[in-house]
Amino acid sequence: MDAYVSHDKKIVAFWTPKCACTAVVLWFYYNVLGHKHAKQDPRILLHKNKHLISFEDGKHLVENEKYTAIGFVRDPITRSASAFLSKFLYRSCGQTLLTFDSLEPFAKNLFKQYKQHNKIKDKEYFGFSFYDYLNIVYHLQNTGARINPHWNVQFSGDIDFDFLVRVESFTKDLKNVNQTLGLGNYIPREANKLKPSGCHKCEKMVDKEPSVKLLQDKLIVDKKSILSDECIGLIKKIYLIDFEKFNY
């Protein structure tokens, strides 16, 4: 987890990638800090103006300076599926991730680790399946390797949250935070994600089909099409601490 801090209002909002982090940015910028307009991406402005802090610094403020702690969390099952779909199949703008060069740097690195672990020499980019994705994350976890926050666990350490905002009940939970802390009523809406053009919905389980093949077959894959019992079993092993600490 990382965190956003408002020293004026003594609020620390803890978050992890793939836990409505864009909505958290908008809520914090407009509702906690009270800005009316943004000349550039609010995320950049939060970072530039030193509102982004580490989990450890946020924990210190909560435990020693009596700052209010708000944690944004998500069911590990849907979070892991969302991470795979958004980083290896489709961008929110509708762009498909067919080539290695289209991946973000940290996604490229995970695929390289997958190839290295499985001793794959093929230079052509073929992607990997959701099942393969989970297995390489599980391997990295078991070997103590550094894991990118997009596929790492959410839990970073024990902290007594004053509020937990769950993605599954985001509007209700955030409304309670706003009312209790005397903030504005602003709650970000979920952004509409564009679907790739010329594609059709996948109607079968494809948890072991490589991502590039799914894209070449012009399939729109949703979470249900990759969340097999076998994959859910792996998720429960990888993210066990999140299930336990956040009551999922």
C-alpha cells in the first residue's frame, strides 16, 4: 500500500493499484483537498505537491499524530483478474495489448520473469494465460522476489483503520466517510471502459489460453471467463493474507 495525506485535515488514505485507485485520486484531490479544477492529471498534482507518502510514513502519522486512517481495499479474486485483463489484454481506452511493446514496463518485466522461470527461448511475443500469470506471481512470492504492486498483496502491515472502503460497496462506504468526516458529497463515478472494436464476447472458460491468442481470436474476455476453480484456488493461496486481514 501507498497513501495520500492531507496534513490540514489530518487524513491518510491508503490504497493499492487495482483498488479503484483512479477514483481514490479524484476523491482525494477534489473532496479531501477541496480543489475545484485541475490544470493537469490530479494524480500528477498529488505526487508533485508531496501528498503521496509511503505506507510506513502514513502508519506513523496514524499511530503517533492521530491522523484518520482510511483504507481502500478490494476482493483479491476480482482484483487479480482485473490486473491481468487490464495489463495484458485491454487498456481502458479500448486498445488491445497484442505486442510486447504495447505493454507497460512492469508488465514487460513480469513476462520476462515468466519466460526465464519456464526456460522459454522463443523470441516471439505470445503472451501468457491467466493461469500462467498467477503461477509466476506465486513463484515470485515463494522465492521472496520483488513483486510489482499491481499483482502484489494489498496488506502492507497492521494498522487500525478508522474506515475501510471496499470496491464492492464503494459508493455506500465512501458516502459514510464523507458524512462522518464532514467532507463534501463528491463520489467519483466509475469510468466507462471502451470495448475493442470488431470483437465478440467470450462465452467459454479461457483461463489457460494465452493472451495473444485470445486477442487474435477477437474475443472480449471478462472476469468470469478466466476465474476457473483452479485459478481461484491459486488466488486464495497468493492473497491469503488479504482474505484474512480484510475479511474477504
